[in-house]
Amino acid sequence: MAKNILETQDLKAYFGNKQILKGINLAFLSNTVTAIIGPSGCGKSTFIRSINRINDLIPNFRIEGNIIFNDQDIHDKNVDEVDLRRKVGMVFQRPNPFPKSIYDNIAYGFNIYGIKDKYTIDAAVENSLKKVALWEEVKNNLSQNALTLSGGQQQRLCFARALAIEPEVLLLDEPCSAIDPISTAKIEELIHQLKKNYTIIIVTHNMQQAARVSDYTAFFLLGELIEFGKTDGIFTAPKDKRTEAYITGRFG
Amino acid sequence: MNRKALNNFWDKLFKLLGITSISFGLLVLLALIIDVIIDGYPRITLNFFKSFPSRKPEMAGILSAWVGTIWIMVITALISIPIGIGAGIYLEEYAPKNKFTNFIEINIANLAGVPSVIYGLLGLGFFVRYMNLDRSVLAGGLTLALLVLPVIILSTREALRAIPSSIREASYALGATKWQTIRNQLLPAAIGNILTGIILAMSRAMGETAPLITVGALTYIAFLPQNPVIIKDSFPFMGISFQGLFDPFTVLPIQIYNWVSRPQKGFITDAAAGIMVLLILTLIMNSIAIFLRYQNQKRVRW
């Protein structure tokens, strides 16, 4: 039986005095893909960046309410945010490989964790690159600088890097917005496969993409959750007029 | 004249003005260098490097000056580089952004612009008098370290700030701690620019005269600071001595300054030769800086 791996309770987020999220209640079932859609500035990115506490690095950022991950509040003082981020991986909007070799990009997650065993790391590099269908393209050039790859390849490398340390949840912040359609197709295919082992939350501006890859969809508007439900339902029979207006392209 | 011809005219005029200004600058520099080479070239011999200063111009050399310059530069580097990089990392990555750190930032930028003689006075008051270091190599090195410290802090911060925040986020998102991120991602990416800043600061410090005169560097000195490596007859045949830190010293620019102020014509030749040595050293250091910057640009681009 699927359970809620992640849940937000009345989540409010602020940058300084500006309130970005106005009380979000959302629950995520394990091994599902949830898409978060909404116009720019509606708080989608702030929302998923709160889940792995990467927003906590920004001065003036403040949060109220609870985020429950595996039955524990992530802001509990017993929770180490470094540990949390290993379990809640993230792929960003723009490909951001380290200016190091392809191999070192993936090995980094192991190095910082004190894992030095070469066989473990070699296997993880190969496995994760195979998962993202990059292995065949780069297997002979693992020592090549990652910045020499194309944008789409770089983004798949960032996926591989996040997958290599085997998180439970994968947060995707518009992962396809800076890459070409062919790479996008590969990444969508990848998301389908990853669903078996991971819980995925994807922020996207692309409605077709949301419809294609997700099981559940949440529609955000001006920091509020307007509608949440099965993707089929949201796209065929939205309950709220604003959702309907947005997905049919009348605003946003 | 129609509009196009007029525009063309102004374009050409400005181009001409630009060429004139740059040639003026280059020609003056070239004239100076050629003049120095003509004056000083005959004195550039091995003996010039091996001799102490002397009352007779043809006997005088820069041995104590270049050895002193190396002593001072090494001490300056050893003190200012770790402190400067450390302070830069703290201010950029750890310090909270509030009014107090803002105040510190503004003051560091101001310190980078304070005339060097003021640092000399500080060195005289604090290191020479208060700490009783006397007119020693250590006092001189500490004074110059203070002088270059703000520049190193600033260049460390600039180098760190030039790294896109996406690299930091990528590292944190994989579960890295702050120090791991700094150690593994930020420092390797920034080190080229940091080194460039350090070398430029050092080459400036090498030419500094005023603060060292203020601290009390001697102008006539016929011995060297105690060699830090002592050869012994018995096992382990070598020892390390820090006595040299407390010996008096002179440096190249002071020696040059001293020779220039002498009436005898021969000393002008000595001074020119000394200037050549100093210029070449500065040129070498600046070339290393340019080379590092170039290498860094090739290696890291986002």
C-alpha cells in the first residue's frame, strides 16, 4: 500500500517581508510523479526548494508550517539538513555540472560522504550513467570535462549525479526548460522509468509535459494551492475556473 | 557635409585620438626602459649580484638588497596569504550579511587605498617599538603583510563571488556541508583568480620603499640576515635557524633610492642596473599572474 512519504502542512514561506507561499497543504504518495504547474511567480520553485531546505541558504528566507518527510519534520532540530539533502535529491532548471570530469561529477556525492572504495564508485558511475542513457555517449571519455558536453547531456549528467547517491525523493525544478526537445524526450522517458523506485516532484511550465509524465498535478496561483488531484482529472475536468483558464492557455 | 560623412569624420577623429594617447603612454614607458638599459647594462655582471654595497660605485652590488627582498617577500607571503584567503572566505561565505559586516567590508576596501607610508608608520609604532622587533626582517615583512592583506582579501572575495550560485546549490543539493563545498568546489574554481590577485599584490609590495624606510630598513648594509638553513658537521648535518628574522635588512628599491641620491656618476649606473633587476622581477611576477589568469579562463567557463 502506497503511503505519504512527504507532506506539507500549512506551509508558509517568506523572503524578507514578502510572503511567497500562503499555507500549502499537499501530500505526496511514494513512487508517484507529481507535477506542480502555475504561472511564473506563483511559488512553485520556492515550494520545492523548501523541501530539501536549499532555500534556507538564502538570507532573509523564512518558513512557517511543517514539512513532514518519512514521519519527521524536516526542521526538527534532530534533522541534519545535509542528511536530508542526500535523501531528497534535486535537479535544477539550468544544467549545473561541476567544472570537473564527468566521472568526478558523479563521484562527488560519494567523496563528500567519505566513501573511497573505487569499485563502489566505478559501479555507481556506470549504473547512474546507464539509467540516464548517457553511458554509451560518454563511456570512453569519463575523464573529459563535463562542461564540454552539450546542454542536454549536461542535464542528464546532473540527473545521474543526483541518482547516484540513491535518494528517496527527487525534486525537479523545470529540468527541461533550458534544453532541446530531443533531450527533453529522453528525460521524460527517464522520469517514467524512475517512478518505480523514486518519488518525483516536478515543477514545469510545460502543460503537455505535466500531462505526459505525472500521476498527480497541483496547480499553484499567487502562492496558493488552487487545485490538486489526479492528472487525468485536472486536465480533463478541472474543478476550479482558474485551473481551467490556466491549462487552456487563457492566462499565465 | 551630409550626416554619414560627419559621423565618419568623428569616428576617424576619435580613433586618431585613441591611437595618440596610447602611443604617448607606450613611448614614455619605452623611453624610460631604454634609458635605464643604456645606463645600467654595463653593470649587469655576476659581481653586481655577488657584492655588497660599497663606497666605490664600480665595486658596489645588490647582494644584501636582493637577499633582503627575498626574505621580506617570503615573510609577507607566509603571513598575508593564509590570513587574507581565510578572511576572504569568511566574509564571502560564512559572515551574515548585516550592517556590521557591511561596515567591515567598506573599511577593507578603504584600507586597500591607504597610502603605503601610513602602513610604515603603523609598523614603526607597533612592530618596531611596541613589540620590540627593532628594524628587523620580521618587522618589515609584517608591515608589508598588512599592506597587501586588504588586496588579497578583496581578490579572494571577488574570485568567490564570480562563481555562479548554481555550483553552490548543486553541491549542497548532493548533501555537501559548507566546508566541503568550499574545499571541493569553490576554492578549486576560484584559486586561479585568487593567485592572480596575490601575485599582483606581491609584485606591488616588492617595489614598495616608503613603508620599509619608515620601519627603519638600512640603506647601507654589508652583511646578510642569518641563513635559515645551517649546515653542520655532524648528524643531521642541517639545522634551521630563525635568527635571520631578527636581523636588519635592506631591499632593492631602498638600495636604488640610496644610489640615485648619491652625487657620483657611477652610482647612477648602479641605480639603473638595480632598476633593471627590479623591473625584470616585477615583469616575471606579472607574467605569471597573466599566465595563471589565462589558464584559469581556459579551464573554467560557465
